[in-house]
Amino acid sequence: KQGHVAGFVKRAELLEGSCLEHLHCFEPEAVVPPTASYQEVVEALDESGLWFVTFLGEIAGVIQRRDIAKPSVRMWLFGLITISEMIISDMVERFFPQGSWQAQLSEDRLEKAKALLAERQRKGQELQLMDCLYLADKARILTKDQSIREDLGFESRKEAKKAISQLESLRNSLAHAHDIVA
């Protein structure tokens, strides 16, 4: 209206009539500033699938849930997961020094990690046994201990296991370019 963006229309509603007849005004709670972080936007998109971005005091863009699949957001999410895994590894080594964490794993998981370490060392990679554990292994080590688990904000091992499973699923989806929006 008069050279300014006044609202938006939904494609499904444009079967007849003019855009003005189907105009939806911008709700203040559906507008984010251009300084909003990825985290703020992703959390907002979880609540509502459509957000508008301002620039110089006017609506200048739209962000939809499907935009989460764009490369920059995928890389940001993968970075968060990588940092999370590094923190989890550091915590395991801090709470279970000098390899004492090994007693927390099943014999099968420990043997698989040792076999992977041997294979990687054969290829000339300089790694520690901790580097050959799965994220779930590291999380399992930490969340077996009730006080550590509670410090991490989990009320039960089941709750912790579910959260780690979701994190692994997201990481795998990101790494293999699968859908992450659904």
C-alpha cells in the first residue's frame, strides 16, 4: 500500500478476487529483527512456520520452516552438534580420568572401539581410544551416573537416551543430506 509492504497473502486463498481482499496483516509476534540469531529463528519456526524479517523498520523478508534446510543453517546445526560432542568427550575424560570410562562400556562396544582405533592407527591416524567411540557410547558413559545425569538436566536415563538419539539422528540427517525440516 502506497509503496510499503502492508501484509501478506496465502497462495491457497488466491482462488478469486484481488490480493488486497485476502491481505493478512503482520502480527508483531511474527516479526523478527535482522539481528536475530539462527537459534532464535529456529526456535521461533518451531512454534510457527512463518516469520517475517525487518530491515530499516520495514518488513523486508520472510523465513519459513523449509528454510531450515538451507546450507547455512545445516552447517550451523552441524557445528553445534560437533561442539556438543567435543564437550561430551571432555566431560567423559574429566569425570572418568585415565581411561576409567572403559569400565562403563559393554565388552562388545569397547572391543569395537579398540578395533576401529587399530584400523585408524594402521592408516597413520593419530587418535585416542576416546576418538573411536560413538556419540551414544560417550553419552551412555556420562548418563549412567545419576548425579552427572541430573547435572546435565535429565531426570532419567530414558530421557537422556532419547535426547542423544535425537541428536544422533539430526547429525546423521545433516551428514547425509536428508530432510531435517520434518
